[in-house]
Amino acid sequence: MPDTFASMRSTHMTRTALRWTILPVSIAAMVFAALAVSAAENPVASIQLPGKNLADNGGFERGIEGWEWFGGRRHGELVTDTRHSGQACLKVSGVNEDYRYLNQTRVYLTPGETYTLSAWMRCEGFTRAGEGSQVLNLTNYGWTQSANIGPLKPDEDWKHYSVTFQAPPTTEVAGRLSYTLVIFWPIKSEGTVWIDDIQIEKGSQATEYTDSYVGWGIQATETLSRTWERVVGIQKTLAEGFGGAEVPAGLLEQVADLGRRLTDATEKLRGFAALPVTEARELPGQAEALDAESARLSSIAFLSDPFRPVSELTLPDREPEQHSIDLTCFQGERRVLALTIANLGARSSVAHVAPGELYDVGRQVRWIGTPWLTAYTAPPIRGHIKTWEQFTDPLPLLGPDGLWTISPGLLNQLVCVVDTSSLLPGEYTGQIEIASITEKALPRTLQFHLQVVPVRLDRLPDIEICDIGMMADYALGSIAPLGLNTFSVPAQWTVPSYDAATGEATVDFTRISVLVRERLAACPDARFWIGFGVGAVIAGHAERNLGISATDPRFDAYVRGWTRAVIEGFGKLGVQPVRLILETVDEPGAGQMELAARISRLVHAADPQVRTQTYVTSFHADDEACARMYEAHDIIGLIRPSVSQESVAFLRERGKQIWVYDCQNNAESFDPISYYRLLPWLGWRHGLEGWGHFSWLDSMSGRNYVPWEGVAEQSLVYPALHGGQVISRRWLAIEAGTTDYRALLTLKRLTDGVRTRALLPLERAARELVEGTPDAALALARDGREYFTGLQPDADPAVLSTFRDTAARRAGELFGTLGGAEQRLTATLVSNAERAQVQIVAPGRGLLTARSLCDHRLPWRTEVQAVQAGASSVALPCPAGERVSRCVVEFAGADGLVLTVTPTPIPTISVDSELPPYSADRLNDGLAMPGMKFEPEHGWMSGGAATEHWAAAQLPSPMQLRGVRVWWMTFYGLPREIKVQVGDGDGWKDAPGFEQWRPATAAVEELTFAPLTTDRVRVVQNAGGGNIAFQNLMGLSELEVIPAE
């Protein structure tokens, strides 16, 4: 027993008639901290509670209401023939070898305050009297300190015992500083003890017993105080306008209605002394219900468009009953979603975000540790153009601790990216758990149902995607995800040194070489765009510093010499002339068009493989100067509003490549969807060869940009504290637009490959999607130059996410059009003490990925190997002495089709019953815990009925087996009566050698029998045949069939 923290004092008292005693109760002492609202805002603060007894039902007049038996194991009884007063008392007697006691866990004391515990006791033959084994104990949480009383003599009539103590420190449990009152029968004690009239009261004196239990009032006071604090915070937040967001009328009415009912409950508490027992007992529950409702209203979670700025979201009037996402994805696709929480309260809170396991439904595998989800937070920052508006463009990665701060009075957002790159085609379920660790708020579960189709997204064709303006060095991690392949080199870096006498030019490549090597390391086939307006830059340099104007005869030689120097410098870095793009003049005006055309011709004269380009702010087919400029260049970059069927047709007839862009305005006003995501859609709609985005800002580009300086000029990426990048909402929009393009490309290839008449309806549905969605997508944006600042007022961006789902689903349906339905991948596992390998027969050339578990333990090990058509083998990285227990093989063909096979047999599991949270789907997940105890994450446990319990394995088809391998739950020992049975028609029969019940012999054991062919096998535990302590429970961590050799 715990140490005693007070000396015991014995007194003898006589019971008097019951009466109420008015005892002022300090509200500040009852709740866990001083309330943040004033007494005027919190009506509960002025209430004084009557009564004094902090022990509930201490006279047992209401049976054992308020008490509970530890572990449900009863030891003692209520009697009416002997009692100190009233109608009943508790009688405890007999010899007990284990802990047995009655307790109540909600005793509300204030640490440091003085209290007195008292009770009446009577005993006969009590062998442990006076030995320090006390029967009545008041202990803090954890039982580190306690006050106790008990009989001092083996035999005595009713006697009053009491002890005075100072309440020790304790732990806050479920929002309360809680202590426990325990009636404890000392182990191996003999005799009988009767207990009655237990009382806990403030002060150093034990007074007459009263049954006026004040605990219900204390509970209600504490809960209602917390509720008032929350409701007042909600009211203040809404009155202040919630950051400019529109508040639905329905939400305002819910808050008003809650305030009315909270006032009614507070008035009932004020009259606590006059309440009948039944109403007093119900008051804490009513207060808890109001508190739970206020928690729901103070924090409203809803799914939202991840690409919309938070300031544009609409607050719903209530939270949905559940949060669920259904996604159909290409293999290797990334999909973005957002969960937004409106914190209407006055306090910030901290939530823990925990992505759960991803469960492979078809293969019955839990992909623990598979990186399928990445979460980002959206910190609120303020704009410079519209200082009142809230922007949440940067998206820092959620930290490794999973903690997310939810700010008060704001919309807080968690942006999640589902990544199927590491997933096999198939059906998956998963979830994200979000639970507050600082506030009483509802835990949220975001449920996922994910279908990955056996088609990979096509690679981007030879389209040039440019980082107009040069990306910062810390942004290099963006190259692969966004498909960037054309990189800016500042024109000023290429200004030459020129010898007019020899016509030789030299360019310092010291800084350029650093940039080029870094980009080539990330993108080996990189192209390099020299801008802005490198032709105009070198022309200006020649006129200002060399005295060579554009009309000077020496100008031609100067430009040709500079071109050769640039080509030579890049050539030494491994960049051929065909991968160089020189912007002659950036957005040329009427007086610059001839210069742009002339420089372009001079560059072509120096090397015709080098391409020239210009961005134009308008298009004029009928203007001769414009036409000459268009004709002279290889690439024309049309500003977004100038892209039309007419302009594209005009340039196509002249053999020009066409890019699309828009000139940088203040980036704060750029819309993630209309400006960033829809640009690739425009490229697809008109068959353009490239596009580019501004806002890869870097100080070396000559712009006055300071990272993280508000959002004066939002970048697509921001520098991370320890290197690398912090992405943004607009970064994700570019990635989404690029992926949209690849989905269109993939679906078009599949429809073009249809040759079977039976598949024509599927082909038509897919082709309609490819041909119809671009116009619907582009219709989301506003017209003209306003498009980049927002969407049409009635636009529904859901058309984009719907397209992605539908495109993947159509691709899966068309899987057979390229022969996918006929292609086969076969795999055979060879695993023993000497080696582990999988022997495969592939249908063609492709990439093989083998994932394996060894000895049923994490981690999953991965081996990737390029294979040709036909037979080959892949060695599996299994440690010496271990065997491969689970293997999944994936083949990704060069045509984008994905095939999978599982060389290890995975049965379907069924059981007779389950004891939540233990689950049968743990029994074939490939992971086993030898000697499992009470650990729900590791296995299954049956219900507790006194019947046979069993776990069965159903194979996909009959095969020869020689037994099963089982991992038993071993808490309190192994099962005492088990057997193995195999399928027999619609029923079961005992496996050979298992005609009689037998005990389990080891925590992990092989239950073998003579080889036989079957498709079903099960392990059965007899009724009452469990371990010695839990005869009617059966538990396993894993169940595995053993094929015959």
C-alpha cells in the first residue's frame, strides 16, 4: 500500500438527523486554474454550493451507486441486518489471494487544502487489525500518497475512525484534479469488517455524517465554468467578424441557442440545495453535454479546396458528421486535399496529427512505414496590398512531432498530399487522426478510400517548362516534381568582353558554370534560357561601353562573336547549342521589333541550332513589323490573353514553336488555380510547346526581394531554416496542372490505342473526357487580363479534381486496350537459410520492384531491377538466417502498364468473434509479435463467450498444406485446449493427429499434420480452453499456412 501522509485519530460519534449545511465553495479552487473570463461573463463564479460530504453515497443507501468494483471482480456485499445507520452498509470478509476492492475515482480535492476522512467500522476476527493494512484509503492518482483508516482491534463493535490530512499533489485526469477513495481488503486477511457512513470533508474536524453529497455540484460547477469560458470566447470571436469571413446565420443561431440552454443549467446549479437527488445526479451529465456541444461549436472542421486562399473559403454552419475522401489515382500520382478548422474560441490549441497505417485491401497487407501521405500547415501571414486580407501561401512541412498549432479567430488549414509513388495498384484504406492535446475538443478522423489503377502517368513530352526569372538555389528540389526543364540564366551574366580589332568576344562563365552544373545534376537534359532580353542587354552594353550602336557596321560581328563565346562556354559544360534559347528582346515595343529580328538573324548566322525567342504582350498578325519579328524567331511566347485559335494558327503556318506566359505583376494577387494550374491546360488546348511561371524569385535576379517579407512578392518557394525549400499553395497548383497535362496525355494515348470494337464505348467515354474537359477547365478563369486575379464568380474548381478521378478510372477501364488484360507476370519465391530470391517471368521490358518482409518483422525491404521479357531472378535483401515471410512483386512496363503478383500465399481470414479494438485483419498482415500481450496493434482477440473460438484461413484455391504456424497471445500463459481443422465440404473436420484437444506448447509454434490438399484451415480453442486466467479468450498475432514441400 502507499505511504500514509497523515496520522490517524480515532473518535467515537453518534449519528444525528440529516440536514443541509451551507459550505461556501471557492470556484477558483475547484477548477484547474483561474478562469480567463470575469465573473460578469461567467455567472457560475458567483455560485456557492451547499453540502459538505465529498464522498458519494458513503452510507450505501443507494446500493453501490457512485462506486465500482476494481476490474469487475466483486468481493463484498451490501447487508441490511447490520449497519451503523440508515438501511444498509458494506460487509467485506474472507481470505483473498488477489487484489479486490471497491472504489470511486472522482473525489474532488484541492491540493494543499486540509481535509478529514472518517467512517464507522465494525469487525469480527479481523486478523490484520492494527498492522498498518488499512481498509479505507484516499489516494492521489498513481497511488504515491494516501490517507487511510482501519480497525485497530480484531473484534469490536461500531467505532468511528478519522484521519486529517493535507491533500497531496495529483495528476489531472480527464480535465480534473482527481483523487480515488478505495475500500481495500488486505491480501490474506481473515475475518469480517462492516463499513458505513464514509465522509470526506474540508477542515481538521470530523463532524456528523451527512449524505448531502456535493460532488455532483462540484462536477457541474467545474464543467459549466469551462463551458462559459468557451462560449464567451466564441461570442467574442463572432462579434469581431472572424477575420473578415462571412459567418452563416445558422451558426449564429446555434451559438445563441447554446447560450440560452447554458443559462438554464447555470440557474439550476444556483438552486442546487433544493434539487431532488435524481435531478442533482443528472446535473453533471447535462453540463458535460453542454460542454461537448460548445467544444464542437468552437472548432469546426471541414474539407476545402486546397488551392483556394484561406481568405476565400466559406465557413459552414456546422461540421459534417464524418470526413471521408474517395480517390481514384494513377500509379505514381500525387493528389492534394485540405482539412480546414475554424477555431472560434479565444485560445489557440495544439493538435497532434497522426497519419495512420495504409491497409492494402486486396493483398491484406498493412504498409507500415510506407510514405503515402505528407502534411503541410498554412501559417497566417498578412499581405501588403490588402493588409486586412489573410494569406496562407507558404506551406511549411508538418514537423516530425506531428504538432499543429490552431490559432484562435482564424481558419487554420492542414494541406495533405497523397502520394501513390510507393503504392502498388489496388484498393487501400487509411486515415489521419487529429486530436487536440491542449483543449477538450472532438478528435477528428479523416478517412481515405484509395483506388490506384494499374496505369502510370506518361512522362511529359518534349515540352519546355521554364523558371522565368531564375529560381533561387534553395528551390532546386522543385525541378523534378514540377517537370521544370528550361532554366533561366540572367542576361547580365553573359555581357562579354569584346576586342573590336579581332572581333573576338569572351564571356566569364565562373558563376554561370555553378548554376548550370546544379541544374544539370537535377535535370540531365536541361535547356537554358538566357533572359530577360539578352539581345537588348548586350546591345545596350555595346553602345554604352564600346561605342558600337545597332546601326554600326561592327554590330553584326559583335553579336556573332558574343554568340560563339556563349556557345563555346556552354559546350564546355556539356550543353549543346540546340539546348540554348536566347531571348532577344523582352516584350518588345514598336521601336524594338526590328532590333529583336536583327539579333535573332545574327544568332542564327553564328549557329542555326541555337533557338531564339521573345515574349510578346500582344499579338498583331496584320502588323508588318510584328510579322517580321515573328518570322525571325524560333519561339514566340504569347501572353496568356493573346493565345487564341487565330494566333496559334498564324504562327503554326510559319513553323514557329509557341510558349505561353504572363508578365509578372505583384505576386500577391496571383490566383493559384487560374494563373498557375490552368496554364498547362491552355497549353494542352492549343497544342503549345512550352510555358513558364514567374515568382522563382532570387536576389541575384536583380529584384528587390526579401524572402518571408510578408507577401509583397510571394515566391513559389521560400527558404527553409536549415536549407532546402518551403513550398507554397501555388507550387502545388503548378504540380497539379502539370499532372493534369500528363493525365490528359495518358488517357489520349490509351484511347488512340483502342483496336477492339467491344471497347469502343469505353473509348468514347474517355475521349469525351479528354476533348471536353479543357474547355470546362479554362472557363473557370475570368476573361482578359483579369484572369490571373481570380476565378469566375460562379466557377466550381471541383471540375479539376473530378477530372483527375475520372481520368484514372477511365484509364483503369481501358487497361485491356493495350493488351494489359492478357499480359501476365509470374513469380516464384525461393527462400531458405542460404538465399532469398524471386524468380519471375516478365511479359516485356520494364522495371521490377520486389518488396519483402523477413521473419514477419519490419522494415519492408525493396529491391529494384530493370528486366527484359522472359525469365530472370531478383535477389531479395534478407538477413542471413531469416526467411522471407511476405513478398509482393511489381512490374512497370515501358508502355505504362503496371502488373503485380504475390508469390507468397495470402489467405483471407475469418474468426468467430472479435473483441474491439483487436481486429482479425491483423492475422494476415505479414507482421507478427512473438509472445503478444494485451496489444491491439499487434493482433486479434476473440469475444469472451464460453464457446469455442477459432481463426480460419481461406486460400484463393486448393493447395497442398502440411500445417499452420501460429503466434499466440501469451498473457497469463498459453491456451490449454486447441486443435487444427481443415475444410470438409461445407463444414470442418479434424486435421490428422488433431482428433483430441491438446495444449499449446510455445508462443510461436508450428502445428503440422500429414500433407493434404485443401483451401481452408483453422485453429480452434475449446470452450473454456484458454489460458489459466482467461479461459474464454483466444488471442493470436499472426496465422500463417505452411505449404507442403
